Amino acid sequence: MKEKKTKAKSLPDDFELILDKSHKSDDKYILRLYVTGSTSRSVLAIKNLRKICEEYLAGRYELEVIDLYQKPSLAKGDQIIAAPTLIKKLPLPFRRIIGDMSNKEKVLLGLDLRVL
């Protein structure tokens, strides 16, 4: 009896690139950044997030910056316990990123723009 040889299919070298493209490139991102006044951390978070959004989501995002000193009642709705906090409402899944957004890889992972 002859043995059948099975050939294992190899994954393409750019497998990660394929996974990155699995998200629709026309998805609209709805983001909320909660900050506390014009502190240095708040200003840095806004600056860092805008830079990331322009680089990776140009024309495909809405960013609402909410000052918790001006609108403290909004913190309860999104369960904000620290600031700055970024909320990704759309596309799903819902994500929450805390910090000044200076860790670009962490932000990209949180926005589902990178895979592990």
C-alpha cells in the first residue's frame, strides 16, 4: 500500500500584514478622550492621540475631547476612574486606554490597528 504524502501549507511571510488588513479600511472610529483640565498630562495625551489618529486613521475618525472639570457627569456614564482615558466606542469591540497615549504600540493595540 502506498502512503499518501500530505504537504503542509506554509503561512505567507506577511501573515501579520494580512491580519492588519482584516479590519475594514473604511471603518469610522468614534473616540472619546477624557482629560482633567489643561494639565501637562492632558495636553500630552491630546497631542499624542491626534498624531496617532492622523497617521493611522486620517479622515476616518471622530475625536471628542471631554474635560472632566467642565462636564463631570459624563465620567459616570463611561465609568471613568482615571484621566486621561481614551474610549473607543466604534468600531466594536469597545476599548478603554488609560494614560497619556505616549506608548504608541499600546494605543495601536487598543484601537485594534495592530495585532499581537
